[in-house]
Amino acid sequence: MRTRVPRHPNRGLDELAVGAKLRQVRAHGRRSVEESIEAMHRIQEQMESIAQSIVRLSEQGQAIGEIRPRYESDLSFRVAGKVLSRLVDVGASVKQGDTLATLDTQDYQNRLRSAEADVSSAEATLVNAQGTETRQAKLLKDGWTAKATYDTALQNLQAAEARLKAAKAILDLNHDQLNYTTLKADFDGVITAVGAETGQNVNAGQMVVKLARPDDKDGVFNIAETAFNDISKTQLEVVVWALSNPDLTLEGVVREISPVADPVTRTYAVKVTLNNPPPQLRFGMSIGGRLKGKTAVAVALPLSAIFEKNGSPAVWVLDQQSSSLTLRPITVARYEANTVVVASGLANGDIVVTAGVNTLTVGQKVRLAETNLVRSDNQ
């Protein structure tokens, strides 16, 4: 079968048509009419099945990702309790200081009242200890009491002062814990997720809502390890566009590449900081991206089209003027499940043999029926 690389002046090799099988003509052999008809049917069936698998190629280095917030915080209560109310849902815009959720405060109010009572008791004890110490000091000065008795009164005074400080600290702590039952927004942002519902018991630190800054957005891509061959320190600028609106393009800079591959997908997360992202780019939107710079084009061929010459990959190309075959070396960008992506070695308009490559020879004459052509510029 044959593949014609498109001649479109603007899109280059963006669309690749996988063509029909070349029919080898041998001068010394003849076929019967029945065999020829049967072979033509087989060729037609193969042509139709391959024509349905026409591959549309984009620029080399392209990847698909999504928009995510650069700054996203998991907001949670600093104390445990039962959620009394949650005042926001996903997508809500909030301002700094807005109340997002509250806990049942009954237990914390009781603790606060107990702490207040402890402070009052400590204050009364301190007043009594101060009076005792004053009296014992005067008696000691006049010689009416022993030094040990005064020392005991002074020790009780110091202990009362320490207990009052501890009681006040516990009171402040209970004040803070009561305040912690109200969850407020730390900054202006958008709610991107919720993790608790009204009536639910939550622990301290358990995520209740996620808050993201709406103006700081990242493009996040999961890149295979083979793609890092094209990434260098001089190629960190990226062009990004929305898949739903390809005309909406903007630029960004790669700011983070995960040092560890995902254990399931075996890909690396690459985060791109977007420059002045427009409001149309919402969190979660699918985007495409490629490295900024000179555009490199590629061609996808079936694996059956690859022939090995001296240990290097090559393909059979038809010379349309002489109707003979030539073996042309190619450079492979990457191998995929059923195709191979060719980085260089083919030109616009080349016709490539995609089946029976092991039976061909250099300079062999072939005849190709024009009706078997699959042209990418007609798709």
C-alpha cells in the first residue's frame, strides 16, 4: 500500500494519508483473470480499512493537558467538631475574611466558661496569698514570726501568681479554639472543591473546602519520558491553546518538572506558568501545548512500512516518473503501538510502500492504480 505525504502549502505534513497497497508486477509471471480479480478485491478491502485509519498529525512536541490553579489551599478547621453550616459551594467567589463554614460551638463555649472560672479562682487565691505575704513580712520585720513562716507565705504567693498565668493562658487558648470554629477565607479566590457537609463530624486539619487564586493559572501536562529528548534549558517557553477554542492562544514558561514518574501512567507532570491568562480559561479546561520555537513536522506510518537497511530504519519510496522503487533512510522520532513517527527523511508528496516491504528490491518497476490513491488533501 502507499502513503502520500500531503502537499498542503500551509499545514505541511499535518495530515498523513495511508494509501493503498502497491501491486508488484513481475515480468516473468502471469496471473489468471480469476486470480487478478480476487487479488483486486483483497487490495480494495485493505485499502478501505487503511483509509479509515488516516492519521492527523500535529506539530512535534505537542501534548494535551488541563488548566489548574497555581495556588490552591486546602482550608480546614483547626479544631474538631460537628459542621453546623457550610456557606459556599464549588465555583463560589469569596473575599478575604468571608465565612466559609462553622462548627457547633457548644462544647467550646463550655470550655471557655470553665477557663474563665479557673481564672477567677486563681485571682482570688492570688489576692489571699498577697495578703498573707504582706502580713508575714511585717511580723518578720517586727520580730514576731519566724523566717521559715515568711518563706512559706512568699512561696504560696509565687505559686498563686504562676497559677493565675496558667489559667489566663488556658483562657486565651479556649478563646482561640472558639474562634477556630468559624472557617474564613485567607485570600480572595474561587472554591474549587468541598470536603465536608453540614452535620458531618470532622477532625482538625480535615479539608473542608479548597480555595484557589483565580488569576494565577498553570497548564499541567503529563509527558512521557521519550518526550524529554526534545526538552533542553533553551526550550522552556511553551505555546498553549484551548482545545475548545484553538484561536485562544497564549504563552507560558515551564516552571516545574516532576522528578518522579507517576507509578500508574509512568508519565511526568510538567507545570507551565501561563502569562496573563484570560478569564475564558477556566480551571479544568483541556488545553494543548507545544514548545515554542521552530516548528518541527512529523509523519506517522504503519509499522509494516519500516524496512531495515544496515541496521538503520528506511522506507520504500515510489519514483513516480520512472515508476521504480528506491530505499530511503529515515529518522524515527518515536515508536507507538501500531505506528512509527518519522521525524525526517520524507518530503511533501512522497508515496511510501506500507505492505510487503520485504519482497521488494531497489529499482523494481511497479504499477499503481490511480483509483487506489488516498489523498490527504481530500479529507
